[in-house]
Amino acid sequence: MPAVRTRLGASIIAMVALFGVALLGCAPEAADPRPEPPQVTETPEPPTPEELRHQAATAWVDQATPRELAGSVIMASISGTDAGALRGVMEAAGLGGFIMMGSNVPTTADELAALTANLTVDPQLPPLVAVDEEGGVVTRLPWDEFAGANTLRFAPATETEAAFRGRAELLAASGLNVNFGVVADVTSDANSFIYLRTLGDDPQAAATRVAAAVTGERIGDVATTLKHFPGHGAAPGDSHLTIPQADMSLEQWRASDALPFEAGIEAGAELLMFGHLRFTQVSAAPASLAPEWYDIAREDLGFEGVIVTDDLGMLQASGEAEFQDPVKNVVTALGAGADLALVVVGMDTDGVVAVVDGVTAAVESGALPRERLREAAIHCAELRLTLADSGQSDSHLDTAQDQTVS
């Protein structure tokens, strides 16, 4: 029956074919005629004002000469209210900042505003114009009637916040954009010269008022400073005359004198001033010249702002031979980690220029690493741009001898 075999054979062949298709899965489907949907590309977030300022600061630093960078990390002062002389030292030294001491303050707020305005050489990068305006015991401006620590230390923290808010508004109106005004030292010793300038007898009380002072002062136009790191209260003596010394371990410091500084940093203080204070269990050098303390401030306390020294001229009053060269003191401080070196005592225009030239020479010789100077200059330029932008447009960023300071 050949016909049957033929039909059977055809059936087997069909079954095998079907089984084979089953083994292979299934026959390939026809291509989907629908086009693939277009891939969505996310629009990158625009840079923040902080990122723009960092870009602009970095761009300025990268095109600046070594001498321009050296001048930008120095804040100085010369005596008097002669607008031409004050402007002259800014131009001759290319200073990043000027501190108004008592002898620089004229009789009225309007006169002071005119004087500070004259300090700006480059409107795109105005200088830091600072003052020690704590109120109370340390008052540079005769028209500042807001309370200082001598009364605030006995009052609720809300009064501290209000006083520093009012003081910041007063300073801003006079063209001052940095206040070295928040004392974060702590002591219960009424005989200490720093006692009436502190904001509490114990670390926690001081920390609460320090945070309040920073909150009040940070109104946008005035940068606030904590001083005198790592803490003058623990080191008896006057750092204008000697280098006070403390025999306190790092662990003891963290549990006590560090607390007001931590509170002020958390509250947003833009600057941290290092004092000429020896904590012998941490470093043999005064904190202002000790790399160990700069590392502690950056790494342990997480401070990211500008670190400024107390007046380095004060070190000469100690009588210690190694601190008698003002240029060496500045170079050592910058090398240790300072961003802004303050020089006041004994300075005139020639002296300030000599410091700038000395720092420039140190960079060119390798005594001061170029990258360290670059880092410091970026920190300072960022703060200058931040203050310049307060209440203004960010459009320019799109191109990416009286009493010394204490």
C-alpha cells in the first residue's frame, strides 16, 4: 500500500517538524514594525552659586602670578584714616584683606563707609574688610551700643542672637564684611583677662551662646569668625605679651574647650581664627604655626571655611628668638595650614610689601609649597566672592598701631 506509506511518511515528517519546532522553542516572530521609543536624556542640573564661585575662584587663582597669590592670602593694617594711604597699601601689596583697627575708625559711620569703599581695587573681587567688634570690652566703633559678652554671658542665648544680629547690620552699613567678633573661648576664672569676653563659664553654656551669636551675625553681608582656636581660656596668660601654655590632652580638650568651637562651626561660621596658644600635649609650636591643629580643625571638627591667624606680629612680643622674623612667621603659618595670615603690629606700607615679597620668594624657592598657597588662595577668593554676591546678582560668576587684634 504505497499510498498509505506515503501518507504515513508525510505525517511523521510533519510531526518531526512540529516536534523539532517545539524543541527549538518556536518559530521566529516577525519583526515589530513599531519604532523604538526615543531615549530620554536627562538635563544636567545647573551649577549652584557655590559651585560657580568655586569655579570663578579657581579660575582667578590659576591665572594669578605668585605675587598676586601671596598678597591675596594676607590681611594687614596700617594706622590712620588717610584714604589715600590705606588705598596705597592695598595696591602696592595686592592684599586680600584689610583690618580696621581703632586708629582707622573715623568719627562717624558714614565716614567709615567711605573709607572702606576706597579699599576696593578690583570691583570683581572686593577685599575682605574686617574689624574686631565683639562689643563690650572690645569695641572699635564708638556708635556700637549693642551688648557684648560681659553682659551677654549672664543673659539668655536669645539676647546674644539679637545683639549680634544688630551688630552685623551696623557693620554692613559701614562697609565691613568680616567680623572677628565671636569669642568661643571658655573660662570660669574671673581673674583671666579673657573672662569678660567669653560667653559662658562652662563649655555647654558658652557653646549655646556661641551658636546664637553666629546665627545672629550671619545675615548675609557679614562673615562671622570664631576665636581663639583651640581655646584661650585653657591657656592662662595674655597672648599679646607671651605665648600662653596649656597642659591639656587632646581627649580633655575634645570634651571641654572644643565644644563652643564645634557649636559655632555647626551654626555656619565662615572663619576660624587660630590663637598663639601652646597645648604642649598636642604640639610644641603655638597653634597658629602647628600643622597638628590645622588637621584637627579640618578633619576632626569638619571646618571647611577660611582659617585665619591671630595677628602674627604678636608672636614677636614673646621674646622667643624663633618668632622674631615676621616673614618667617607668615610663611610658617601658611605652610602649616592657614588660609589668611594676619599682620598688624609694627606694620607700615613698606613692612606689608616686604611680607608679600617674602612669601612670594618662599614659594619660588620651594620653602612654601605652591599647592598649599593655591589652596589657601582659593579659600580666600571664594569667601571674597561670596561676600561680594550678598544681595547682588551672580552674573559675574558666569565667566567661571593701637591695640592689636585679639
